[in-house]
Amino acid sequence: MKKVKIGIIKEGKVPIDRRVPFTPQQVNEITERFDNVEIKVQSSDIRSFKDDEYQALGAEVVDDVSDCDILMGVKEVPMEDLIDNKTYFFFSHTIKEQPYNRDLLRLILKKKIRLIDYELLTDENNVRIVAFGRYAGLVGAYNAILTFGNRYNLFHLRPAHDCFDLDDLQTEYEKVHLPAIKIALTGGGRVAKGAIEVLNGMKIRRVTPASFISERFDEPVYTQLNSRDYHKTKDDTEFSRAEFYQHPQNFDGDFLKYACEADVLIAGAFWHPAAPRLFTRKDAVSPDFKIRVIADITCDIEGSIPSTKKPSTIDDPIYDYNPTDDKIEPPLTDEGNITVMAVDNLPCELPRNASEDFGHELVVNVLPHLLGNDAQGVIKRATITNDGNLTKGYEYLKNYVGD
């Protein structure tokens, strides 16, 4: 049987990303589990797992991976690094017709590259089978509490990226001493579950949405809000989750009752442009509007949260939003402002843990299909381009890429 050569490529996008698709231990596991696989690791001085960690477990570290059949990274590959006629795995950020990656997809087609996007790897129920969402939630919630502590000079936590790993980050929890604030968390998926891990780890009490808006507490509390909690039908019929996801334009927002109680908002819910926004600028200047710290994990610019006007960065994670003038100001400059954390690559702050979980999902949920006959169509559904053409499910991108 001919061996399939997989190359783990060095991340080239700026700002740099220290994550990897497979850890050294997982490379060793893959070669033991799949007889027909050979893996090469492109030398890198930026990834969270060093070259010698791979070499210590017997992996081959090389400067050039152009002889590999399949090239796997994390973020978009710089256009000058793309190799003709290869199969690539990475997050391409093209399926929503993102303008900034139009030329990337054009070049991928020109070079006859087979592009498989991690975001599109799903099971038969269209549920994603690999994702970094848990770590986005973990770091997003941690950053929310860190920001609140800094804003009110209550305590000072180490930034997540200064922690070696999740275990190290969790040692910071004992520094957290919050007043009797209320925290609203939106979402019910991986992101929200990751955020809940942190809030529970900090021993913040969870309460129901109903008690959140109707009761006073003498300790910090949080509530988790699902779609039905802050949306209502325009015709006053019973809320249907399936109907909401299929026709979000038929619903009105009902979030203000929480915004008038919450001190902190952690936004972890997927938002569709046709769905209502959580609140408006006009809402934010109301005397009843209480939120003063927003951790927008979803980071939809000018999306569901009007204060998210730009992404922030790991090195410069927060800015202030002045709702009166609808503009961004330097962080922590005015008590009337809302402080926003909108880092758009949160899992990068804990790259070792995030990579380990992601790689495990790839090994268990993806490689058997990639190296087998793909009878369930897992690889096929996630393939955007092949042999210079858009595949059947992605022909809608023809206008995006042009002639």
C-alpha cells in the first residue's frame, strides 16, 4: 500500500499563530495507528510545541514539506507559500465571501489545490466534528473577569497567554474576588460550555434566567441564556428553536431585560445577520442599561453587539466604547464607557491545550475518513475546491472569485 505523506506546515500568517493541527504525541499516535501514513513536520520557531519535542518522539522535522501529499496548518496559508496541486487543510475564512481572502481563493483555484476547510468538517447531522470553540470560551470568559478586575482595580490576573497552559491559568482563579455582580452568558455550544468551565471554576454561582432578572443576590452570579430566553416571535406565537434558526427574521430581540440587570456580558452565541441584535446604541445610553464590560467571543464586527466596532488583539485586548458618541476610545478612560474585549483568535492564548484537543478530534473524527474511503462524505462535504474548480456545494462562490 502506497504511503500517504502528511506535512505539518509552519504557520505563516501575521499576527503569528502558535497552534498546531497535531501535537508531538499525536504524530506518534497517528503513525502507530495508521500503517499507510508518513508525517513530516516543517521546522518552526514560533509554534507552541518546539521542533525538539517532535524529534524526541521520533517525528521527522524538515525545512521543506513540498514532497508531502497533504499539507495541514491552522490559519490561512500565505499566498506565496501555496504549492500547486496539493491537498491543504486550514481555516480558509472564505465561505462567507470574506473580501480579505478573495484573492487567496482565486489563487487556490489557479494552482489546482484541493482545499479542505476545518470549519466544514461535519457529521451526517451537520454538526461540526473539529473546532477550537471550547478554548475560545475558556479564554473569553477568563478575559471577561480579568477585564472587570482591571476596570475597577479589584484584582489583577495574568493574561492567559502568559500562562503555560490551562492548569497554570487555573491557579489564577484564587485571586478573583468579585462583588455581587451579575454576568450574562449567551450561547449553548462549545464556546458557552468553555465559558461555563471558567465561571464554575471561579466558584461563581449559576442562577436561572428568571431569577437573574427578578432577584437580588449578595454574591456574584451568572446565567446562561439560550436563544429562547432573549428572542420572541413577532406574532406572539410559541418560540420554536428550529424556526428561529431557519427564519431568524421572524423574531424580535428580548435581551434588554437582561441588559438592565447584568454588569458583564459574555457573548458566545452564533449570530445570523438576519437575526435581531442584542441591543442598539440607543439602548446602551439608556439610564437602565447596566452592562459595563462586554467580552464578545463571537467578535462579529458591527454585528449583534454595536460596541464591537473592531477586533482587538492578544497584545492589546480591550478598548472602550463610548455609546453617546458611538465611537471607540482608549481603554478604561471614562466610567460612562463600555469596556470591550473582542480578541478574534482567543484559542491562541492557550495554544498547547487548544492544539491537543483539536488534534484529538482530527485523529478520531477525521483521519479515518481521510485515509479510508470517506463513505460518509465527511471529507467531500468539507472540500471547497478540487482540480481548479469549486465543488458542488460551494459553486455559490463563483461570483465571489469572479472569472
